[in-house]
Amino acid sequence: MENKYIIPYKPLPYQKVLHDDSHRFKVIVAGRRVGKTIFAINELIKLALTRNLPIEFWYVAPYINQAKMIAWTMLLKYAPKELLAKKPNESELSVEFINGATIALKGADNPKGLEGTGLGAVVIDEVASISQSHFDFLWDHTLRPMLLQHTSPAIFISKPRGFNHFHDLAKIGDHNNIIEGESLSGGTLDPDFITYRFETEQNCREHNGGYLPHKEIEAVKKQSPPEVFDQEYRAKFTHYSDLVHKSFDRAIHVIPSFNVPKSWRRVRGWDFGSAHPTASVRIAVDSDDNWFIEYCYKVKDKTIEYHARQIKDQDSDLKYVAPGHGDPSGKQWISEFKAIGIPIVPARRQENTTEKNWVQLGIDKINEKLVTKVEHTVFLPDGTKLVNAPSFFILNRPENRLLIDELETLAYKESQNGINDAIVDETRDRNGHYDLHAALRYVSVSGDQGVYFTVVEINEEQVKSQLVQDDKDIKEMSKDPERRKPFELEEDLKIMKEEFEKRRNW
């Protein structure tokens, strides 16, 4: 005779669909208050009791305290007491069943707590709130290998947070084409994955037998900005409400590549990195101070000589290396780049400016250029007119895609206490540390700080001939002390020798 145990849980229609789905990997894009954690805990209980594996089943939240606050009470409520092997372990946040399976709550912020040999299943909640680099390492090096032995399933749940790594994950299982936007990682559909989207409305008491009154949802809709309501309650991927550059829109700011006139001035931004990539952004500036990002460079684990060669190749169309502004803390980098023909000056740091304020100043200046302006018209060399335009554009070239990614995903730091709009979260960058954005900031805060000089192409033979003549002139002058008084002659010789050395080195 089969024993039956009643769990005080009646799934909503959408939750039942999820419980019945047989895909190994489920991605759930969820609005607020849709009951995603209730589903997650009950799915883990179902798997722990039906798979009959004497191993652990994990619920992982961004922070261990968050896991305890959100899911511990639910786990105690829904786990059948008749099937518990012993008293729940609150210090370990775990319950063990009589078949040997254990459900444990974990935090992505505690790597030591994520050690083990195998898992029966894992739920990762609020994926978008885990930094890109941390999530990649957590999934690729810790959780995914622990699912191999028993071909165990995984469930990824989160509210949207812009077009970031969770968006890429959602696109992998988007077989029904329900997720907006294209994958920035270039990932393709995977038959093992399936993606669902559930809006707050689906937890509505009047419509779906849920827990929320419809009038409350309508009230929130009226009180919230449209983009916030779309993100938080409709589970739409939009520009994250806490993004640093909310005005950036690839439909406006990314334009087809064109041959930029040689007469436009050029400038580069530089961010130096040993542990992180070294990055540079080359900007063409027209007569109306419109910026056009021509080329980006972002590479790690290479020598200064290697970076210099790549930049010189990138600037070969100019026949000179574009002058640049760099991180003022990288004085040694600047010196070594200068020694091999890459002209860089330290970015201008205003007096009495803290690091946070200086970063924000750069962000503000970039945002000023991103904003579209009424009656601002930009004229392109082919005769195209961009009306009501911003003054910042990125040429649509493969090497510029990383900057597009950075501008679309850089957000202010989020912690257990909420959003800190004084600090940017640089850990979200999937390819480094928002290094191209930093390079762009260094240009934006520096203005016309002496880096825009006129470049004149000089015939190499003429240069050699002139240097020889200068040398002769100096020698002849030194033989004729009557031409000037001694102190004048000495000063002239000093100046001429200095100029001669400068030109020879240059």
C-alpha cells in the first residue's frame, strides 16, 4: 500500500506547469510576488523525495542571510514532518529526510559553504543579483560539475536586471521566443534548457486564485515609472532601473560604420591593468564636439610592448598614434608607453575630489553626451543628417561590441541593504572590470587638457637632413663667440641643444 503525505501547498496554475515540465534546466524570469520561492522549495522537496538519492539538494541565494530570511521558514513549513530523519538543523539551514536526502540553504557569498561531491538538484535564486564573474565561476567550476554524476537538474530564477548574464541564460532556453533582446554572449538555443516568464499579475487573487488583490497591482502600476513596472512586475528585460547609463540605446547610439575624415581630431582614453585588462577607446571628434567611438581595445595578460603594437596597428590609418588620457595612478604605465611611442597624459583629477566623486563626474559627463537634444543635428560625411540627436555615437564594428556591453550593463552596486548609488558595481562585467568605460571616463573628465595637438606628416628624408643641418649650425655658432655676448651665447646653445635632442628623439 502506498503511503501518502499531505503538504500544505496548492500550486497556482503556472507553478503546476513548472512542476510538470521535464526539461533538465529551467530558467524562470519572474516578477515580484509571483510565488517563485514557494515553487522552488516545493520543487526541491518533490525532487528530494522522488529521486531517492542520499545526497544534498541545494537552494542557493546571493547571500546566506538572504537564503535564511526568504526560504528557511518556507522549508520548515512545507517539508513533511513525518518524513524527517531528525530535527531540522538551523545552524546548517538544512533538513534531512528518512531516505537520506538533505535539503540545504546556501549563499553564493560563502564559497566554503559550496563544497561537496554531488547534488541531487540545485535552485539558484536571484541570479541577476549575483555578479557576472562570480556566477560564471560558481556555475562552471562548482555547481555544474556537482550535477554530473546523477544527471541532476538545475533551476535558475531571477527578476530581470538589464541585459546581463541572466538575460543570456534566459535566451539559451527561449525556444518560444518570449524573451526580448538579443544575447550579448552569442549563445545558441540549448534543448536541455527551457525558459518561462511569469508576471506579478499571475499571482492575482481575482484572476488566478493567487494571493495578491488586483487593485494593489493596479495601484503599483499607476505609481511606478513604466520602465520600473515593466522590469519589476511584468518581468521584462529593459534597461535596468539602476543602470548607470539609462539613456544609452543601441538603436540611437550605435550607427553604421563610415570613413571618418582624417581632419577630425582624435583622442584616446586609457585604462591600465595587470590583473584586469588594459583597455583603450579611440574617439573621433567633429567640429561640433560630437564623439564617434571608432575603435576599442581590451586585452589582458599581455606586455606593454604587445599593447603598443596593437594600438599602433589600430592607428595605422592615421599615420600617427592618437594622443590619450590615462589613469593618473598609472604613472609607470604612462612613462613606459611614452618611451615606445604611445603619447598619454594623466587624466585631469580635480582638486579635493574623492575617488567616488571623480568616477561620478565622469559618468555625468558621459550621460550629458548620451542624452538626445531637441534640434541638435549631426551631419555625417555621406550627407546623412541625424536630427534630435545625442552627441555620442559608436560605430558598429566588432571590436566595439564590448563597449556596448559595458554601457548597457554597468549598474550601481546592490547589497543586502539595497542600491548604493554612490558606487558602481564593476564586478558585473563578463570580460573584465568595465575597463573600456573607465577609459572613456578619463577622456570625459579631461576636456581639452592639452592633448589635442596638430599632427603634421613629415617626410623622413627631410627630417634627417634638417637634423644634420641643425647639428652643423650649433657647431658653427660655438666657433663664433663674437656673434653674441657670452651669457647670451650660452643660453642660446642650451636652448638649441635641448630642441635638437627633442627632435632627434622624436
